[in-house]
Amino acid sequence: MPRPPAGLPLTNCNHPLARRSGDVSVVNWGEIYQHTMRQVSQEAAEQMARKLAALPVDIAGVGDDLYLAKRAAIYKARHKMGCVNGFAAALAGEKKAELVPGDSEFKAWEKEIRINWLK
């Protein structure tokens, strides 16, 4: 199965960091699902969703106050990153959590967000 899209906190279920607790925004969860479905199959996407559900990971919603969406928009605008990566960066920043990306878009944020690069 291909690696899920980069820039998603704790999404690679075979990665040692997946054994830790963490957070994934609802937007990033959707990106994992669609990427897996597009690259493999809907059945594989369902399997990935079950794997994520079994991990000690909380799915963070956007919320009625749109605070996370606003932070994501700021990250996206400042460094021209994709929308989904903006949500990953915003959630990591908000939770003061470590982000586990493989996407080089996050290089610009290494001073503001703790990064543990996928290898």
C-alpha cells in the first residue's frame, strides 16, 4: 500500500510514531481516505480508516468558531502550502505537537512547528 500523502500527523501506520497518541484534523483524515482510494481502492481506504481508528489518535474537527480553519488559512497564505497541509500545520501548532510530514512544503515551518520527518 502506498504511503499516505505527506504532511499528515501520524498517518503512516507502520511508522514508530504511530504508536504514540496524536491528533489528525478531519480535513487531513479525508485526504488520507481519498488518497488511498485513488491510489489503491475504496476497500483499501476503508482498511486505512479502520487502522487509523485503532490508533491512539483524536480526530479534530474545525469547530463552530472556525479558529482552526483561520489558522490553516494563515499557514497556507504565508508559505503557499496546500490547504490540507495548512490544516496539518495549524493543528500541530495549536496542540504544540510534533508534525510527521514527508512533504518539503513544511521546511519553511521548522522554526515554528516541531517536525519529525518521515524517512
